[in-house]
Amino acid sequence: MAEALLQVENLSKRFGGIVASDALSLDVRPGELHAVIGPNGAGKTTLIAQLTGEVTPDAGRIYFSGRDITAVPVYRRSALGLARSFQITSLFLDLSVLDNVALAVQAHAGHSFRFWRDARSVPELRQPARAALERVGLGDRAELPASVLSHGEHRQLELAMALAGRPRMLLLDEPMAGLGPEESARMVKTLRALKKELTILLVEHDMEAVFALADRITVLVYGRAIASGAPAAIRANAEVRQAYLGEAESEGARHG
Amino acid sequence: MNISLNARNITVIVLLAALILLPLYVAVTGDRFMLTLFTRIVIMALAASSLNLILGYGGMMSFGHAAYLGIGGYAVGMLAHEGIGTGFIQWPVALLVSALFALIVGALSLRTRGVYFIMLTLAFAQMAYYIASGLSRYGGDDGLTIYKRSQFAGLINLSNKIQFYYLCLAFLLGGIYLIWRLINSRFGMVIQGSRSNDARMQAIGFPTYRYRLTCFVIAGTMCGLAGALLANHTDFVSPAMLYWTRSGDLMFMVILGGMGSLFGPLIGTVALLVLEEALPSIIKLLGSPLFGDAAGRAAEYWQIVLGPLLLLVVIFARGGIDGLLQKVSQKVRRG
């Protein structure tokens, strides 16, 4: 087995009486797309927040590329090559699309105590930003204010910003949330292209997308990993069917 | 750079030309009062521009900016009082003390947000105000007269009103140029990103606190320079320079002219201070035929007219006067 790029050991976090992570262990190998699924309240977003450093775990360790990053602050983790996209889009709405991405590039281009040269004329910032926009299909929207883009385009922009820092690993928190079928399909296509070059941890509700993209899937229920394995194995796992997919089916039936 | 000739840019160009040519007008007409008024306007515009750097571009709602005006002024006044008349010592001290005060205020207040930030900056400024009031050696509440303006070894004579005016104007234009470079640099992108969405800035890897603090110190230092100029202009410093209403005036100049606009604070300062001077006469002129002497007495309450005027700008012109001018320019372009 290859050395894991991201390794989570016995992660525990409670908020009062609610257990968000319960001795959770997980590993993501280099080059794979690892999906984390689970019913609402399973602790998926808390897991992401602990991986990015926004939430400090009560116990357990997180290793990134062999290094213990459990106590490393948010901005340093991103500098180490761990990038995330947000479940709720969080952009610089009053700046241009290109400025949004260029800021993400700038975050990884050394310190920003540079007071004189026009940042919008620095090719080291603008070219990678343009390239990232092209990769997610927003090349022709670069000069617009971010506020005028559609919801789907905001998601693409989120992804471009995560890519801009040339991360080694992407943490994607429900990139399909709120997308229409057409936009979803485009996002799946973009992610499929990206997974060839990047290690990705994907938290997602859209089962169709998860089974289309994932190399391995981990199923969370009440903060615990009840199963982990290839998509086919997960689909066949009785415990998973009972705990999760069953519920999804009944949920689907309710909607239908 | 491409400068298109629209209503807004023409206004700025005419305004700058008028400021540069003002001493010529004064020389022809002998209207010394205009020179005094506009020296004050130029100095206050520098202070307002420095506030705009943190308020407009950085989103830092400092409600204690007059403190730096007072600290810069008191540095000059106190040193002059102690017999140190050279500006080569007075001015660097003014800048240094302003920077230090901004560093302390910023280091503590920038850890908070919103109302807490406003209240903390206000509290620090009021503290400085009470300290100034308590300096009995330097006049206490009554203030301190400066008998001799800063000396610069004969390089420039600040007592010469035209030389002094041009020095202030040079500092204003230099300050605006500096702000322009700053806000478009990488540093400025961080400051603006942090205004827009600070949580996201941290998530993508920026330790924003230190950048915001640096910006806060730059703005405080710049305002300290305006304070040193103001002390030389009025030949007098008093605690009133630091009072919170003065901070409010500065905020109004910025908001009236246009937050986050390079020339907004200058436009706002000109508009506010010219109105302050002109409103009493306008009220008298318009009111006399109708109300006779009563209009003369009403003119004393010119602020009753100024207040609603400012209110209208805040409600109907979010981008201030500069925002209005830009809107006009866009309409004209569309035809």
C-alpha cells in the first residue's frame, strides 16, 4: 500500500452532547479521489473543518504528507498544499473574477509586504490565475465582477481558487450543492479531469456524482467510519445499505 | 495609463488645477482669506485621505482618527515649547509618535470586529484627548500657542503663506499618489480582499492581521503628518484637535466625497469646508429680501441646513459625490 498523503487517526470532536467525530480514522492515498458520504449530521463538514484547521479536534491526529498538522493554523495548512473549497460559496464579490483567483495565487507566492508594484501587472500572479480559470471553464468571465456570476459559475470559481495555489490535495465540500443537472454534469466533467493530477477528498450528497468519480468511499454515520472501500464494495455492504443508502432511497421515495 | 475625459475625471482635473493655481488668484485679488481657507482644506484632505485608506479600502471603521491629527500637532507644539524649533526633529518625532500610537491602538482593536472595533478606536482617541487636556505644562484645556513655525534651515520658510500652501499641497498629492500605489500593490490586494471577505483570506493562506495592522499604522502616520502641518497652519494646538467630533468630521469628509475612491476624500473635504464657510452668507443672501434681519440671525444656525444636506448624500448617493459623478459619466457615455 502506498504511503497515505492524508492520514487521520482516531479523530474525536464533540459539541456539547453531539458527537461530530468519534474515533474517526481515514487515509487518502496520493492520486486517489476519496469520497466521504453519510446522512445529514454524520459529521462530514466537521471533518473538513478539522482537516483545514478551522475546528480543533478534542483528540486524535492529522498527518499530511507524513507531517503532524493537528496544531498547524489555517493559513499555514493552505501553504503546505492543502486547499479547500467551501460548501457555501465564499468569494470576494466586489473584486473581479480574475482578482479572486489572483489573490489565491498570491497567497502562495511568498509574503505580500510588497507596497509599490501594480499587482495586476505581475505575470507570476495573473498567468497562473488565468490558467486556473481556463481549467474550470471560466476563461471568458475573467474581467467581470464576481458578483454577477451565476451560482454554478461561483462553484467553478471556488474550484479555480482552490487550484490556483497549486495544491497537492483538494478538500471539496459539496461542490454540487445547489447546482442544476446541467451544471452538475459540467462539474463532474471538470473534477474527472482534475483527479488525474490531484489527490482529492470529496464530501458530497450527490450519489450519482460520488459513484461516478470516487476511487474509494468512506461512509460516516454519527461521526464514525462504518465502512471504507471501492465503490462496488460500498454498494454491496449490508451495513451501509441499512444505515445510509436505505435512508437515501426512502428519502428519494419521499421526494418522488 | 488611459484617462478618459468624463464628468468625473474633468472634475478632478479642474479641482487639481484650481488648487495649483490658487496662489496666482490670491496674488491678483489679494484675497488672503482664500489662501488660509484652502491651506486648511488641503491639510484636512490629507487627513481624510489617510482615513480613506483604512476605512474605504480596508473596511476598518476607525472612529478615532483625529487622535493622530492631535498627536502630530502636539509633537510639533510641545517640542517648539521646549525650544526645539527645527522641523528636522519636530516632524520625524510627530510621525514616529503617531505611528507608535497607531501600532498600539491597531494591535488591540484589530483583534475585534464591527461595533467593538469602532468603540475601541473611539475609546483610545478619547483617552488621548483627556491626556492632552491634562498636560498643564502645555496649556491643558486652553491649548498651546506656537510662536515660531517649524524651521527647516532656510530650505523653506513656513511663515511664507504661499510656500507653506505649496508644501501642504505637495504632501497631499504625494500622499494620494502613495495611497494609489499602495492599494494596487500586492499589499493593497490583501487589504481589499480582507475588507471583502476576511475569513476567506485566511482560508486561502493570508495572515491578514499583520497586513491590516501595517495599513492601520501607515494611515495613522500619514494623519500625524497632517497634524504637524495643521499645528503650523494655526500656530496653535489644543485638545479640541483630538476630540471625537473631529474624528466624525473626518469620516464625513470621506463618506461625503466617496469611500474607497482615490480623490473622494479631497472632493469631500473641499465640499464640506467650503459649504461651512459659504452657507452662512448664502442663507443671509437668500433670506434677507424675505425675512430681513431674521435671516442674519438664522445664518448663525447654518448647521441646520448642512445636516440635512449631508443626510441626503448618505441616503441617495452611496458612493458619495465621486460616486454620483461616475454615475453621470456612465449615463453620458451611454448617450
